[in-house]
Amino acid sequence: MIILKKYRSFKTQFFHLSTKTTIILFFTLAVLFVAGYRASSQSNLIVLDDSALHPINISEYALVYEDPTGSKTLDDILDMAPESFVKTKSKVPNFGVTASTIWVKLRILQKSTSAFKLSINYPRLDSVRLYYPNQYTYASILHGWRTPDREANPKSPGLIFSLPPAPIDSIQTYYLKAKSLIVILPLYIGKSQAILDEQHKNALYYLFYLGLVAMLFFYNFSIFITSREIQYLYYSSWVFFVTLYFLIIKGYNRLIFPEDFNMIFRYTNIISSLGGISILLFVVQTLRLKEYLPRIIKWYTLLCSMYILIIISCLFQNFRLASNLSQLSLLLTVILGLISGIIMLRKGHSYSKYYVYGFVVTLITMSIYILIFQKLLPFNLFTSNAIVVGSGIEMILFSFGLGAKIHTINQEKQEAQQIAFNALKEKEQLICQQNISLESNVADRTRELSIEKQKSEDLLLNILPAEVANELKRDGVSKARNYNDVTVLFTDFVNFTGISEILTPKELIKELHICFKGIDEIIERNSLEKIKTIGDAYLAVCGLPKSCAIHAVMAVQAAKEVVTFIENRKQNGGLFDIRIGIHSGPVIAGIVGTKKFAYDIWGDTVNTAARMEQHSEAGKINISGATWELVKHQFGSIHRGKIAAKNKGDIDMYYVV
């Protein structure tokens, strides 16, 4: 019983003790929670006081919100829950290549009356707007390198906003709205002079880089001016475009060029593409790839085409496609140049090692640069400037490689001169041997002259009938002869003048050549002798210089084939219709004059044949009564009656059917 009472008493005391402890513990935890909450709520508070002698990196204090659609307004942002804004996982907010609009929330406790500035040390943001408290609402300042109507001071490499004065011990909330192809937000706050001093210090570093680059550019460009070696022009062009590109992406173009001129530099991918084309041409020329690696040239051509596509994309405002293609093309350029250098080094060209070293450095630094945009590496002082440092090292190495290559070429020239001297001695020995074979060469030349003579004779036979040509070679002249029984054929194209006015001279000559070539084949096949062409007229005769008993039949047969040929030609795109006139009778044939021999025929028969052609129609063969008497049993005909012909009176005319 006593034990039970003691137990109950102990239990009651323990309960009271536990209750007090619990209450104390509860209040302790509550106080710690509130303190923790207040500490948490104050952890993103930026304090501005006079102790800050240098710009403060406030990126880790920033709260960010990513708007994928880009449709949010400031009112929408102000209505959002506080937890919608989150801290970034990296020291510098890096969203890489993104289509989103990024909002940044900054809470600032003002402890100083000094003027402060907000700096974004990544000048390639297209558009940045700072919203700041202004009485009971928000006002804004616009900045950005692709924003022509920016309201902030543009004469600085970075994006700098002047913070408006705020009451002492007040907490002001600021919002940044950033929109760009690549969004990286290294944020700094400091006193105005501290921000300017920091940028001045960074400018001195870049000024050293520009001095190095300028020395390389002017040195190599002056060599090009004096030597006209195209490889120095390619190198100088590459250095120029690369330097201009870095000048822009670092924001220093605002300090050098007028504000209106800076709008041209929206198209940085065009500048980088021109630099890429220059380095491709430089590598092909200096490594002598066309001579030693001709198969690899097609890959260089393909890369040049990609750079041209990037330029076209920029001109059509497709900056996202241009940026992605630019990163890929520049990386492939470095890889291809590295492969070319390694292959040439293995072939024994020692100067290629400078290109291998240069491309290795560039590959490393470019990979760092691209990995920043892909959010695989943090944005910091080293990674953001690695590609600039790498490009400077690459320029120096390529300059060394160019000098080594010229030295190698000079050695090769000396060796070539020695080889030429040795070859000269060998030629002296060969001269003696050539004198021995001279007689053999004379015999060969005689045979060649015989061949050329035969060609001349063949050409003469193509101009004159064989009998006339032989007579001309034998006697030096050819006498005119009477031929009492021949048939003369005349052709002419209908409306030739009108058609020639709608054709170019080249088209007209081409069509005439096709037609006359076909007529030539028909004339030769039917044993007629072509006399000449007069403009669009064609004159041929059958029965001379060799007589032919059926000269009229052969002439009419040839005429029918000519009509068929011209009709078929017109169905296949030809333009001309033809009319033909034929007459039979005596003529005189021969050569007149002593220059540019031409075989011709004369007489009333020729004139009458011309009248037959003039009174013919398109696609018709008009023959005289004299010819009809000779062919009436071989061809059908339609009698047209007697028709008056100029200077000939009435002549019986027939159409051959």
C-alpha cells in the first residue's frame, strides 16, 4: 500500500514536471521557428551601406521565376505567391539558350544615402527592364543590346541601371524582366564609382588583348600588301572578324562606335560566320590541302555552305536557328582543322604542329563557352573569358605556323632551284641525243605535212565540185561551161523577216543552221549540187558538173524531202515554213574572180526558178511547165494555169502533190 502511494505521488510529480518541460520546450521551438523563419525571410535581403567599397555579387540573393510563355505582366508577377520565386542552384543564374522570359526579384535594404548602380555583367541580353518602386506604383527602365530605344545609359560595356534613391532603413523590392536568346544574369550592386572602376579595370585587361590582336592584324596585313600572298589576307580577315565579334559580345562596341551604328551589330552570327569562312580558307591555303588532301576539301566546302546558311538565317531574323547552327559550325570547323593539322603533321610537314596546338586550345575553350550556354558549366570569370584568352593564344600559334610554313616554302624553292640546275645539265646531254634523232623527226614532220595537205584538199572539195577543184589545182583556173539540160531548185523561208525580229541573233543563226544542215544532207543524198545560200534562200542544181538523165526527177524528189523535213522540224519546235520553186533548162556554171573562189551558175533558167519560188506558197513545190513535162509520169501535180511572172510574162505553173 505504501509503495502504491509513493508510486502515485511520483507519477503526479513527474506529470507536472513533464508538462512544464513540454511547455518550455514548445515555446523554445516556437521562438526558434520564428527566428528561423525571420532569418529565412531575411536571407534574400540585400543590404546597401557605406561599407561596400567594391561591387557586391548579389546573384545568390536573387529569386527567379521562369515564364515559359512570356505572357506574364508586372501585375501578374505582383499577384503571384512568394514561393513562386525560387533561388537558383548556381552562383550565377544561367538559363542558357531559352525561349522563356526570366523574372528576377531583388529585396534591398537601404542603409546609405549614396547612389548605387545595378550591373549585369553579361551584355548580350537582348532586352532587360528594371521595375522599381515609385510612390504607390512601379516605374521602369529599359536596357539591352538589341533594344534601340533603351532608356539606360548605353555608354558602358555591361548593362547598368542607376537605382533611384530610397528612404534610409526602407526595404524596396525590385523586379528584372529579361528576354534573350541566351539568358545569363551575373548581378552586381555597388556605388556608382565602384561599378565604373570595376568596368575600367576589366577594360584594361581587354585593352591588352586588343593591343596583341592589333599587332598581329597590322603585321600580317602589311605582309599581304607587300607580298600579295593571299594566305595573309585570310589570316588578317579572320583576326579582324574574331576581334570584332568579341568586342561586341563583351559590350565594348558601345564605347567605340556611335549608338546608331551599334544596331548593325545585332547580327553577331554574321560576323562569326565571316570569321569562320576566313579561317577555313586560311587553313586550306596554308596547309596546302588542295595539293596534299584534295578529298577533304568537300568538307570545307560544306562548312562554308553552313556559314552562308547562318548568314541568310540572320538576314531573315531567324536568330535562334542561326545561333544553334553557329555553335555547331564553329565546333565542326575546329574539329576539321584539328584533323587536317594532325594528318599533315603525320605527312612530315612540321609547321602543322602550330595549327594542331592552336585548334586544341580553341577546342577546349570553345567547348567551355558552349557548355556555359548549355548550362553544363557555371558562368564565372574563368569560363566567361576562356574563349577570349584561347582565341589570343590561337592567333599567336597560327601566326607562328604561317611563318614556319613560309620558311618551309623557301626551303622547298631552294631545293627546287638545285633540282632545276641538275636538270639543266641533263638537258645538255639530251641535246646531243636529240640531234641524232632530228632526221627521224623531219620524216615525221613530212608525214604530218602530207596529212595537212590532204585536209586542205578535202576542204577544197567541200567548197567546189571535184571536177572543178581538180581543174583549178591543175591549171590554176577553171573555165565556165554551158550545161543545156539541168534543173534548178530554189527555196525560201516564209515571213523570214518577221520571225527574225522576234528572235535573238544567236537563236536565229542556230535555227538557220539546223534547217540548212538538214537540207544539205537531202541535197547530197539526191545527187544535187549545192551552189550557195543567200540569206534565208537556198540554191541547188541537178545535172552538173556531171550530167544526169533524170535531173528533174531527182530535184523534185529532193524538194519533197525538204518539205517533209521542214514540216517535221516545225512540229518539234521549228519556226519556219518553206516554199520551193523548180525550173529546168540551160545554165552557165563556173568560177569568177581570183579571191575567195565561189562556184556559181547563171542564165535565164536560174531567174525563172527564182520566179517559181516567189509564186509558191508555204509547204508547196511550184514547178514550171518545162519541169512538169520531165516529171509528169513520176509525180502527181495540180495545174495552176498561166501566171504572170515578173519580166517573164505568163508561165505555166504546177504544184507537186
